[in-house]
Amino acid sequence: MQIVNYPYPTLRHKSRPIKRVDAKLREIVREMFELMYESEGVGLAANQVDLPLRLFVVNLTASPKEGEELVFINPVIKPQKKGLDEDFEGCLSIPGVHGPVKRPKQVKISAFNLQGEEIEAVVDGLFARVVQHETDHLDGVLFTDRLTETAKADVQPMLEDFEGSFEYNQRLGAIPPVDVILERLKEWEARYC
Ligand code: CO
């Protein structure tokens, strides 16, 4: 398992809800936390590790020794208070790229945990930003899609570098052809969705 970079097609895949949790899925979640910590991230969505599953993991401290490890399966988000907050975001699938994103200040998130229990929380600050960023991933949306025109123009050259590198690796055979990637996603969906 590894984190895939923009513009890997799975990052644009809209994930369907998960219908079953098994030992394999629990192992996947464990590996996702490990990869997230290696990159010092605070959140990681399943499609960032090339899996079309509607789940993401969060630890706001980015450290395996601190904070709380949270797993959100089939998350649904509803903005609460009026008002947007703007802050800089980055993404483990677009390393080195950062930009300001406006998002609702406070949201209610409902989801299931790995034990199949329903969880619901009203969150704000960094927590609200992270769950919105990760839920976006599950819908195939990247934070760069939400930048203002000016901010987007600033990061455009870096995005084009990522696109060039993706095409190069695909020509080399280091990244499979798109139809092979999509076929693999279908197999995962058949198992879990
Ligand atoms: Co991200």
C-alpha cells in the first residue's frame, strides 16, 4: 500500500458506501494510519491509497504516540453555524502544494466506526477542516479545486509538474494504464460496497 499522487485516477473516483467490515478492512485501516504518520499527516482518505472505499482516518496530532485515532466510515457532513473560515491546506497526495481554502467553520459529522457503532460530533477549527477535506476526497474532490482563481494560478505550475510525472511513470509502466486501475477499483467495490 502506498499514497498515490495527483493526478492518479482513483483520487477522482467517487466512493460508494461500505457495506461490510472484515479483518482485511481493519488491517487496511491500520496500514493507512502508518502511512499517514510516515508523512506526518493528520488525515488520510482510502482513495489516497488507491482504494474506492468510503472511509478516512484522522489523528489531529499527526503522531502515533499522541492524540486519538479516529476512523470515519460512510461519513456525512452538515454545516452548522453560518460563516466560513479560511486557512491554508495541503494534501499528502499533492506534496509541497499549499493554498488557502474557505470552508464552513463548524460542521456536524455522522459516520460509523470500525466496531459498526454510529458516531456523531459537532466539530470546529482544525477538526472541522480536516473532516471536510477528507470527505471531499471520498467524493473525488481535491482542495486545489476549491482555491480562488488567483491561488489556483499560483499552484498551477506545480500541478502540471505532477501531471508530467504521472504521464512519464505511466509510459515507464511504473503506473498501470487507466483501464487496469478502474478494473481494480471495481473488484474492491464488489467486495465491500
Ligand atoms: Co488530502
